[in-house]
Amino acid sequence: MNVRGKVLKFNDNVDTDVIIPARYLNSSDPEHLRRHCMEDIDETFASRVCKGDIIVAGRNFGCGSSREHAPVAIKASGVSLVIASDFARIFYRNAINVGLAILECEKASEEVEEGDMLEVDFDTGIINDLTSNRTYKANAFPDFVKRIIDCGGLVGYTKEEIRKG
């Protein structure tokens, strides 16, 4: 599976409180969360993010509280992938649970710029920066994680497994 998208760049320590501020946690509706995604760190995010865009960030992305709302908000905004140097472990698991693709790649995190166009192959972990003509290597998704993401998250994956018998 490949994705292609424009980069929206963030720094280190993007916590769940800025991904989806606590004042909006009165609803778990993805559309509600989408409208307020990242607004405390970038008030223009919800209006400029396009389906397929890719977030590239620094270290410790998704730190803070363990709210599942954060990856739901990012996924609902249309982001196809988040690449970071590393992720807070609870965010990492929550992202997979909701079917949000994430990759760790320190070099891409450091070198990719806002607005660059990336093409990413989940099977190989190859990240091609089509703007700078640079290539990066992240760890490819294990097959079971690819299946969870392809099914839209853990609930969809479980339903599919039950259906197959």
C-alpha cells in the first residue's frame, strides 16, 4: 500500500492536548474532533489540511494524556500518515487501534520540510520526498498492523476476522 501527500510539519513534543484540546472532549464524533484538530498549535490546520496530507513531526509525538480522541481527530481530518522521530507509546497503540498509519523515521523527521510532497510505501517502509529527491527508510509495518490499518482500525479488523470465521 502506498500513500502520497503534502507535508504538514510540526516540532517535538506535540501532545494530545494540542492535537485535540480538552475543551472539545465533550464529543467523540470524528467530525466534531476534525474541526478542532491541532487548533491550539496551528489555528489554520483544520482549514488547510487536505485528504491524504502527511504530518511529519519530531520526537515524542502524541505525548500527554492517553486519550484516543487524538488519533481519531487526526484521521478524521484526512491525514493519511504521521511520520515522527518517535511516538509516545500510548499514542502509538491508539493510532493503530483507530487505523491511523504511523511511521518512525528520525532522518525524515529532521530533513523533510513543510509543503514537501511525499510518497510512502507501507510494505517496504520507503519514504520518497518527491520535492527534494531524498529517500528515507522507516521500519515497514508488520503484516498484522497493515491488516488493522486496511480495516480502518482494530474494531474493523475484529469484525472482518469474525466474518471470515
